Amino acid sequence: MTWMALFRKEVRQNLFLMGLHGALLLAVFAFITYHVGRLNLSMIFIGIPLIAGHLIAVLIYIVASMRREWKERTALIWMNLPHSGFTLLSAKLAAAVFAGAMFLAVTMVSFGLILHTADSQLAVFAVDGLGELYVRYAGWLFAGIMFGSIQLALAGLFIFVINKVIRPFGWLVGIAVTFALSWLWSEFTDTQLYASVAHWGPMLRVEGIPDQFNIDLSDAHGSVNESGQTLEMIYLGHTLIELGLLAAVFYVICYLFDKKAEI
């Protein structure tokens, strides 16, 4: 069985969960459209947490996929396929990312269309430029949410695999290790040493944002211009380091899965 065959199998097995995901989005956007049509414009803002909620989408898909192998008693067969842990787990992760990215794209496009139709009426809330702002940064928003979603998915996958390595209460060990390492990394990224290494190659400067939008880029680093206005910056150096870190974490997960995990 090739990697692509494994990927297609995972997508097929995710179809029920994907159907639930799609049905939820359809119901919410039908609700928003209904109320916007009756000029209840505050309902538009339900779309914001709906988009942000996709941060946990890949996590849900990957954990559900892993849990299914043990629940349906197929883990023994699956783990004994003539493939490495990297091949098996990357197929599951890729299928989860595919589903998360697809539904995030659908959600963002749907929200954008609703904003476009109601943008002129949003002046009531003093956010009449929201549609233009959304279009300007939609690509970056999509990339940021997917990046965060993959980070959470790897954390969940690590905890799941640790639970199969350490018995009992492996999940507690996994959670403790995940939080401890995340805190240490967060502390390190706030140091001048890290800034001197990672803050190069600016890719995006966010400025001129109206105060009422109150946008906060969690992975960005701030700087202050001469007028005192805070400008959020995304650096290529920081992004490459984060990607390398994710690759290293996935390697560790695959190693533990190959060498230590038990049925």
C-alpha cells in the first residue's frame, strides 16, 4: 500500500466527521444569512469565532483518526503494515490537514461573501471597513490559523502516542511535558538572544488597523514606530525556526510510535 493509498483511506474514514463539520458550517451560515437579510447585522460577528474555532480542527481529526484504530481494533493490523511510523502517521496527519484546510477555506470564503454584501451597512457598528481589511489579510489569516492548528494537532498526537508508550496515566505525562516545553519555548522566544537570531526577513507588517478591530496576531512580534503606534511584524526567520521545530517534534513522535508504542 503506497502513501497515497494510505492518505485516501484516511480521507474516506474521515468522511463521517467531515459530514458533521460541513453540516455545522451550513447551519451556522444559514442562520447568519437569515438574520443579515433582516438587517440584524450583529449576527455577522458569529463568523469570527467560527473561523477561529478551526484552530482545533486538525487536532480533532487526527485524534479521532488515532482513536478509531484502537476503538475498532484495527491498530494491530495498521501498526504492522510494512511501513514506517513516519509513513503511517504522516498519512493521517495529511488527511487531517486536508480536511481542516478545506473547511477553513470554505468558512473564510463564506464569511467574506457575507461581509461583502453587508459592508456598507456595517457603518452602524463603526466597522464599515471590515470587508476591505478582511480581504487584505485573508491569506495571512488562513496561513496563521492552519499553522496554529497543526501545532495543536502535533501536541495532541504526541499526548496520544505517549499514552501508548507509558502505562498507566501516560496522557498525564504527555500533557505535562507538552505544557512544560511550550512554556519554556515561549519564554525563550521573548529573549533578546532569540530576537537576534530569528527577527530577520520581515514578511508582513500590520499597520493602519482601526482601533475598534482590536486585532492581535499571536505569533507576531511587535515594534513601535516614531509616532508610538504598535506595528505587528511576522518574520521569515521566526517562521523557519517554528517550521523546523514542528518537523523535529513530528520526528520524535514517529520515533516513539515506531520503537515504544504498544497496542
